[in-house]
Amino acid sequence: MTPVALITGASAGIGAELARLFARNGHALVLVARREQRLNELAAEIAATGARKPLVLALDLAAPDAILRIEQALAAHALEPQFIVNNAGFGLVGHAAALSRAEQLGMIDLNVRALTELSLAFIDSLERHRGGLLNVASVAGFLPGPGSAVYYAGKAYVLSLTEALHQELSPRGIRVCCLCPGPVATEFQARAGIAEMAPPWPLAVSVERVAAAGYRGLMRGKRVVIPGLGNWLVARLVTRITPRAVLLRLLDARQSRRRQP
């Protein structure tokens, strides 16, 4: 069985940049996302560099049978994961009572349930190949989330799960890392209904820097990676010294300003 790096949400943004990084470092790839054309374009771009052409799996990870379909596709191609990158996800901005309940539950299916299932599905394979798991959360995971309640809660779950798996799986030689970027200029903003596209200084970190920090942190066995000093200060300092009630009011006001008109 050939070891591969399996990357979800690889059609754009952080996922696509992580795919390029893994390929440059000699990893065979499996790229997973809904948009097949985008995946094929990225696979062709990677193959043009002389790297092995990635296997493309166009599917909706929120579907109940998505992980089973991934397992079947890998087995059919004699592949098994050495690294798994759970990057697929989306957010919504607005008060929870006003947003579509179906969309918010769909966000839980993708950001939480599918990520959890994929995190646990290939542990034996990760151990055999001395590989690892990179889960993409967010600085939002350290904060309360009025104005984006379900998204923030989901990222807090991802952070907690990943830190626990880091502790549980490290004795088996499996590296587990949680990547927690701040706002990054990707397609995420448009999908979430956010008005501004350029992240504010000093929180702005390029998608290339975020991906590089995540890859480096995973390979070094770090538990949590927060790219950018401003984001680190928010996650590790501001959340400790600012009263929770104040944070709630500030974040609610900021999210209200960010909504698309």
C-alpha cells in the first residue's frame, strides 16, 4: 500500500496551498472537495512540477457515506493515509435565530462530524507510516461567538478534540496538530456572508504563511499552531485578560458590522 497525504477542502485557499506544500516535499496526494474541476486543475498544476499526479475525489464530505467512499477509493488504488489534513469547512455570519437552521446543521455535519470521523478512521494507517493528523480550526476556537455562534462553537470543538488526540496518539508515534489561523483572505469570506474581503491588520496573515506554519507545525509534532503574532496575542493573551462579558459584546458588534448588506 502506498502512503499518501489526504487533504480535504483542497479546491481553494488553505487546502490548495497545503496540497502544493505536501507535493513539494515529496508526498503523494489525495485531494478531496466538492468541486471536481478545481481539483483537476490543481492536480494538473502539481503534476506539471514533476510530482506524482494526485488522486482526485470529488464528493461532499457532509454526506453520511462520505468517509466510507473515501475508504473504498483508497483501497481500490492501493493507497492508505500517512497524513490526513482536515481543512474542509465553512462559516456563516449572523445571529443563530435568524440564520437558516438547515445551513447551520450542515455546518456541523461538515466542520464537526465529518472531521471527527476522518480523524478517527485511519489511525492504524497513520501509526504504520509514522504520520500525522492536521486539523484546521481557527482563532475563533478560543473565543465566544455571538454573531457566528455555531461556527465558533464548532472550532472550539475541533481545538479541544485535536489537543486531546495529540495527547492520546503521541505514544503511538502519530503527530496531531491543530492549525488555528486568524482571518485569511480566501473564498471563506464570501461563503460566510462577510462584507470585507481583506483581513484587518495586525491579524492578516497570507494563505501561504498559514499553510507553511501548519505544515511545519505538523512535521515538528506541535500541538497547536497559531500563525501571526497578532492572532497569537488574541488567542493566548486577550482571551485571558479581557472579561468574558466584554468579549461577547465586542465580538457581537464586530460581526454585525461584517455582515453583507
